[in-house]
Amino acid sequence: MTGQAALTRADNDQFQQLAVRVQDMIRRAMNADVSISDFGVMEDGHAGLTYGFDVRDSDGAMRGGHILKMAPAGVTRRGNTDVYRQYPLLQALKAEGLLVPEVPWASAGEDLLGAPFIVMEKLPGRVFVVWEPHASFADDPATARSVWLQTATLLASVHRIDWRTALPDWEAPRLLLEEIDRWKSVLRHADNPAWAAAGQALDAALRASLPDPAPIGLVHGDYQPGNILFDNGQATGIIDWELASIGAQGLDVGWMLMMSDGRAWDAGWQPVAPVSGEDIVAAYAAAGGPALANLAWHQALAQYRLGAIACLNVKLHRTGRRRDDLWERFAPSIATLFGHGLRLAEGAAR
């Protein structure tokens, strides 16, 4: 097994117990004498309760690779902590022909693994972490540009889904004010007064310049190359749907623009993005993407959301409640996310 080097003895015991429970669950589900191997925490993207493993026959023959996502223990099942809500979503998107994984096993209960979960097929490829791409990606501007343009093109296929037909009972559309309110409650975790003040200023500017939310449809919520798998330079899957919703689709485009925009980031934490915002929007539009209005405002909203998320995660890291050194490196960009977001929102109001 992998992914255990940094675990305490107690954590390691829980890790081993989880692996045994996963194996027992899959044996019963498949009614076969199978075993799991290489059970470990997924490394790319700092994914939290996300594990990878292989299923093998009794003779060691490979049945397939899988990804397990679990809800955190003791947390209200709502939004991104309601892992099981991704099951009907991914089923619907697969039926629509999108590049998403199959979900052979899932449960909304806690009896099998101790928390709700989904198990997905492991698609080939790696994500493109925009600040530190894996060495398997060629270190040249053409490769990174292709990654970004493929990402933008794929987004159009997500946004063209008729959610009323494909996901009629999944959830009600979320209003823009509801979106802002949701992240305002996260911003309160900022333990740096300057961050809190900058986030509150951006919050006020967003409310003062609220645009028409159309088009309304499926929103991924964290749409960027770090959630797209690439194999030999070609996109193979769209993953990590925890923040998905029905809402203003401009948010996804604004999120891509934020992730590629060096002005949003601290000088020491710049994205690998040899592509302009205009290029990204053009690729999305050429593929039939419908969300083309008020993009500066939606980028400002994206920066508000991510800044608030970062405030929470930096606090969790620094207090030892959920250690992840990435957030310490990310922290200097909180000020630039809020500051550049404020300029975008104020520009949208004029």
C-alpha cells in the first residue's frame, strides 16, 4: 500500500481498516474472490478524503483501477461535503456522453465504509496542476497552451447539457445572491484582519454590480486544468464535481479566467498559462459555449469564492486541524485574489 508515510500510528490503523472495509464491500458487490492493491491517498490536487486502488482477481490479474471519494466524518452532508450527490450527477453526465468516469459503487449510508461514498473508475492520465505541472507534461508553451484550450472547449460540452432534462430532480438553481452569501459565511474564518477587510470590500462590490445571471445551467464549480485528466496530450476526463450546482454558468468561465490570470496571483505563485483570457473565451465560444456575458464580474466572483476558501483552509492548516503545506504557499495570493477581484467588480459596475 502507498500514501502512508506521513500517517501517525492511529491514522495508519484507520487507513488499514478502511482498506479492509473497501475490499470486503467490493467482494460482496462483485460476488467474487477479488482483492485490492495499492490503496493510497491521491496526491494530485490535495484532494482530502480521496483514495486510489486497484481491483485484482485471486490470481493477481488486474480488474481495473478505481477512485474512492468519501464524505468527512461528523460533518453535515451539504454541498461539497455531500459526496453521494455526485452519484446521480455523474450517472446523468455519462449518459449524455460527457468525459466523466463510471460510478460502479456508491452509498448514501454509513454502514459499508463509515461514511457516504462513491467509487469511480480510474480514467487514464494526469491533471495539469497550473502552478506546478507534473513532469510528465512537456515543459514548453505549446503543451500548456493546448491544455488550456482543450479545457475551454470541454467546458462548452458541460454547459450545453439541458439540465432540465438530464437532471430534473437533482437540485434547484442557485441565485447569484445565494452564491455570494454562501461564501460570505466561509470568509468569516479569515484570521487575518486585512484579508477579512479585503474580502468584505469585494463582497460589497459584487452585490452592488449584480448582473443578469443568464445562462442558467450546470456549473462545475472548480473548472480548470487541475480538474481535467490528460493522457499523451489529450483530455480524457473531467473530475472533481464536489462544487457542482445549477446556477449562472458564467462562474465556470470566470473561474478559468482567474486561474490563468497572473494578476490574480502573488508573484511567487504564478500559473503556467501561456494563453490569454481572450484565447480561452474564444475557444469556449467556438465550441458552442453560451456563457459569454459579464465575464469580468464572474471572474471577480470566482476570486471571492477562492479567496474565502483559502482563508478557511489556511486557518485549518495553521491550527493543525487539517495540515496541508500547500495552503501556506497559497496564502500570499489571498490578498491579490481579493484586490484584483475588487478592481474587476468595480470595473463591471461602470
